[in-house]
Amino acid sequence: MGNWPVVVVAVAANLLVLVSLAAVDSRMLPTAPWLRSGILSLACAGTGIVAWLALAPLLATSVTGELYLPIAALGGVAAFLATLAVRGVGAGIPITLAFGMLWSAIVFVPAAVLSFSSLPGPFGLEPVDHGGSLAVNVAGGAAALGVLLAAGSKARRPRSATIRIQTGVLAVIGMSAGWIAWLASAELAIDDVTPAIVLNGVVGALGGAGGWLVVQRIRHQRTTLSAVAAGLLSGLVSITAGAPLFTPVSAAAAGVLSGAAACIFTLNRVGASRRQQWFIVGSHLVAGTASLFLLGLLASGVGFVFTGQLLLIQNQVESALLIAGYSTAISFVLWLVLKRAVAKSPVQVVEA
């Protein structure tokens, strides 16, 4: 492991993203003492880490090198996102952890192998996915979609937690810094591409915030701190798959378009359902899918704008639809299978 300092940075960056998201997304979870809720969030993340460490060597030896541990930490982020909707509809701790472990083993691990290994995927797909957007954003957002669809409008609505403004600001800063550090270290080298990745990360995040805020301003004539955070997140998602392949201009465009699309979807679904968990679908699945298409369109030298060829767009879109459909279906079925146990789980112990 000759690049071990960069590997350490990559692992630490993903862990920082995980802790920051646990704070930012706590407002979508049932109210509970912050320590208990935080421990459960880390336990949910642990299911993704364990699933990757155990199963990845069995599926592809090409992902057991220097990226093995960073992807394990990334699996923690994905499992945390995938279990948010489960916790949000009132599942107890055993059910939540069972869902996280099964989903991580069945969905995250194969999706991460598709993103990071040199092996061709189903139907010969070989997506360009620098930061694992398929495995984390598309798959994690689709998991929330599957659970919300399966749970339906009659699912429990526990009282949501709140987050202090100071904590929220620090969490957003940590999330942004960790996300950009992961994108910069995902190449496992600090070289002449690194400054471009960092710049694209910053520009993409700001573009996402701009796109989200413009839509919110048009729809509701107001600007909120939570909207800024949501936009920054959508912008970071927008450049995850192709951070080294965007120019600053195309990164900004991807951020604006992904942030606007995520905001439109989220405002519509949250407004209709009064469930904050639809934010996960909007900011991760919608923004992630849009960004994969935009990468196929705008990627420097290989995108449609440069070559006039549709092959990369087709490959990116088909990969996103495959992972989104697969994760949604698996999550839908998992929730239905676990539903009887959920019905026996009292709301009082959801975050206990």
C-alpha cells in the first residue's frame, strides 16, 4: 500500500462525511436523545462497512487493493442513507439494522464493484464513476424511494428531531470539506489533477446551492439555511461521478441543474406527503442520476458535446437506471418482508 497517506485521507474524508450527514439529516429522524440517535446512525453505517469488508473479496479482487478501506467507509455512508427512511417511518432498532445489513450486502456491494472495479457490469455496462455516486447516491436514494413506496401514506409519523443552527452550520462545513477531500483522494494520488478536482467540487457545490435557492425562491419566495445546505449537498452529488472530467464551467452547470431538479422534486413530494425523508430521494437519487447524464453530456474530451457520440450518455444513463431500479425493488421487498416485525415495534423505542 504505497499510497497509504492518501488512503488514510480517503478513509478519514468518508468518515467525516458520515458524521456530518448524521448531524445534517437528524431532522428527518424521530426525536430522541442525540447520543442514542448518533450511536444508532453509526451502527447503521457499520452494516455497510461490514458487508463490504466481508463480501468484496469474494466478488472482485480488483477492489481489495488500496481502495478497499476507503470504499468500506463509503459503504458506511451508503448504509446510513439507505436506513434513513426505515427509521423515519418508525422501525425499531433490530429491523433497521437488519435492513441495513441486507441492503448493503445485496445492493451496495455489487453497485460499488460496478463503480470501482475493472470488471464489466451487467449488459456490458462500464460506467464512469470517479467517486462512487452509483453506489452511494443513486443506490442510497433509491433505497429511500423503495421504503417510502412500500410503507405508503399510512406508515407511522414519529415526531421529528430538531437540530441547532450552530450544529447544522458545522455539519455542513464538515460534509463539504470531507466530500471534496474524498473526491481529491479517490485517485489515490496527489498530482496535477487534484487542484481541478477541488475547484470543481467547490464550484459544483456552489452551483447546487444556487440552483436550489432559485427554485425555492420562485416557489416559496423565501431563502432558508436548510435550503442552502440542501443545495450544497445536491451540488456535491452532482460532481461526484466525474470530478476530474468536468471543467469549472461544466461543473457549475451540473451543480445548478442537479440542484434545481432535486429541489423541484423534493418540494413537490415533501409538500404532498409531509415526509421529510423524500429529501433523500431528491438530493441523492434525482441529483445523482441527473449528474450521471450530465457527465455523459459534458465530460471533457469524451462527452457528447465534444465527440457528438451518444455512447457515454447511454452507458451512464443505463447504469443509473439499472442501479436505481434494482435498489428500489430490493428495498421495497425488504420492507414488505420486515413489515410484520415493524408493526410490533413501539414508536417509543425507535431511537432508543
